[in-house]
Amino acid sequence: MVSAAAVYVRISQDRSGLQAGVLRQQEDCLDLAARLGFEDPVVLADNDISAYDGGRRPGYELLVEQIRAGVTTVVVWHVDRLYRQPRELEDLIGLVERHPVRIEAVRGGGLDLNTAEGRLMVRQLVAAAAYESGHKSDRIKRTARREAEQGAWHGSARYGYGPGGVLIPEEAAVVRQMADRFLAGESLRSIARWLNTSGIAPGRAGTGTAGIWYPYTVRSVLASARISGQRAYAPGRRADPVDGREILGPGDWEAIITPEQTARIRAIVADPSRRPARPAVLSLLGGIARCGKCGAGLTIVKHTPAAGGTATLRYACRSDLSRPERGGVTIGAAHLDEHVTARVLHRLAAPRTSARAGSTTAVLAQISTLNARLAEIDQDRQDRLISVREHTAARTAAREALAAAGRALAAVTGGAVALHGAPIGDRSGLEVWWESLDVPGRRAVIKALTNRVIVGPGQRGRGFDSRRVRITYSR
């Protein structure tokens, strides 16, 4: 059964997302409908939808269907809630000629579109509303452009940043690894799979994403100008272009990656054929280990000895005719990988104490102590030295302290993702954890914990000499 009256409410912008504006309109409209003698009218709403920009209004479309079905009175808060464009009004007038209807407004009184006087009055109101909407739109666009040129943060929180562009260290670490993987040749799909497997929730988890990363969400984060501290602007576009919005200049918030990295990412996104080819062998220390003579990054190469010998992989400083200082330093890849892995795991298994509060060394030691404390708490409960309540309280306090230490580690190393789940202080547990990581994950751990891995010159024919390797750890 179709009601004799319908209430229509609309608000153009709902910044809070709480629908407070339409609810206030609805309350006033229902009061007016009751005074006019209508009980339980159908209520149709369009929240956070402008009538000026030409977008779809599902609530309004349902209202038109209700009029066709027999509704004779439409109650609105003001006539400009119903239409703000002359073309929409003419469509409604054409509908009213076949289905008579009266408009009742909380502000402005009633209008009968079945009379010439009513149509004249409403046309004048709509013309004024259309002018005001256009004028307001121009003002908003000018303000938005000016704020963009000044580098002001725009919008709500985005992945890597909280409200107002405040950096979130844990998420910033994720963004850095995403960028590193993409620029190393990894696909958007592969990065999304890594994020989901690692249990890293995307921004706004639970608001349509179901806590899952998709290739297009990875692309949206990587191609955005904001992660390199730059302000972008694209008026009139609801969705981001594939290769990001136009960059106007630097923003007033902290960058996560460099503008040069953003430029490279956007170039690859716009033209996938420019994606760098992934090396046939993804090495653990390629580009991380550096030449002790010239400082260049070492690359993985296949070394073939004399006839009949077995080919091996080596890290080498490649010769460059334009830079005579380069070349001549090589080292066995398997030996160097094993040595650096052992040193990194040892640093995680037995962190040194440090007098420098808040340093990487101090935070690692704190996490190791807290992990040991958790094990002691569990052992005390197993030995019945503490009650269930005491066990629960002690574990809760230790875990809260551990979470705070994890955030501190992310702030000083940017390695929140790299060290996710690492049983710091547990040597056997660390070995199992290390084996579970893929090569990019292991590289991320090494980069988070070291500043330099320097390989000095060696003597031909001698075996692996660990004294050639100098590791400087993050302090």
C-alpha cells in the first residue's frame, strides 16, 4: 500500500558520517506531516549527496517512483533539498502534470505545482538555489586550490598517517617496504599477497575492505603523493587517477619515501612495461653489502672457475670504465650470507645493554627482557607459584609493555614489519622464525638492524675471511 505522503530529506556533505543533518531534517518534516494529518509517511533520504554536481540520488529516484505510484504530498525541509537544478525541476513538473502532487516545506511553506503560480514561484526559487550552489562550488574550489598550493594536509587519516598528517611509525614502515618491493620489480598482486599473509591490516579495515589488501589498494597507497610529503590536487575527480593526482608542491607533513621514489613508482604504474626486471637470483645482500674500496653496492654474479669446476655465486663490485676506482672486490655469496645472518640473529638473540635510552640496542634489550619475563610468568604458573588471577594480570602488564617496546622499535628502525613476530631473545625460536621469512623479508630485517655491511679487498686463492666483513649496526 502506498502512503498518501512522502518525506524526503537530503544533506550535501556529512563530514562526521553520523547522519545528524538528515536526522534533524527528518524530525522536523515528520512533525509537519503530522500537523497536516499524515500518519506514518514513507521517509526517503540521500545523505552526503549533492543535488548540484549531477550525481545519482537513490532516495530521490525512489521518491519519483512513489509519486508515480500515487503519493499526493511531498514533505521537505526546504524546496532546495528536493532540487537545485532547473532541469530537475522541469522533469518533476512534467511528472506532476500526469500525477498531481503538492510540495510542503518546513521552511518556506507549501507549493502547488499543479498551478501556474506555483510553478512560477518554484522556478524562481530553483534559479536562485542553482546560482547559490554554483557560487558556493566556485568558492570551495578556489579555497581547495589555495590550500593545496600552500601544502596543507587535506582530508582524513590515510595509511601511514593519522588525522592532520601525523606520521604513524608502524604504518610508515609498511609503506617503505611496499615501495622497496615494488621498485625492485615485485607486482602489486604479489605485494598484496605478502601484506595479507603477514597479517597487516589495511587502513580503515572493516569499512568495506574486510581487512584485506587488494592490488588496487596497494597501488592507491604507492601512487599517492602524500607518502613522499607532497601535496596533490585533482578537482572534480571522485577517484584517484591510476598514476595519482597532479602534484603541486611539497606538503607540510613528514615524508615516508622520497619524491624521486614517487616519480619512479608513478612512471611504472602508468606504463607497466617500465617495471624493472626482477633478477634471476634474488640475493640476500645485493645492494646492501658495499665495496670497501669505492663504496658501491655489491651485486650477485655467477662465477665459473676453470674447466670442470662448479659454478658458484659471488657478490662483486662491478667494473665501470667511467669510474676506475670500481671493481676488483668479490666474495663468496653463500659464505657472506651465512656470516651476516649469524651476526644478525646473534644480535637479536642476545641484545647488548645500552646506556642510551630509546636507542635500537636499548629497545632490543628491553624486548628480550620482556619476552624472558613472559616465559618466567608462564613457568611460575605451571609450578603453581602464582594464582590464575596473578598470572593473567602479570601477562597483561608484560604484553602491554611489549607492545609499547614494539612501537618504540618501529620508531627508531622503521622495521616494524621486518621484525614482526620475531622472538627476540630466543635463539632457537629466532632460527625457526628466520627460516619462515622469504628473501625480501630477511633483507628488510638486515636493513632495519644495520647501517652498513662493508666488504674489504681480499687475497686471491684464500678462503672466506670474516675479517674482511665490517658490520655497523643501528644504534
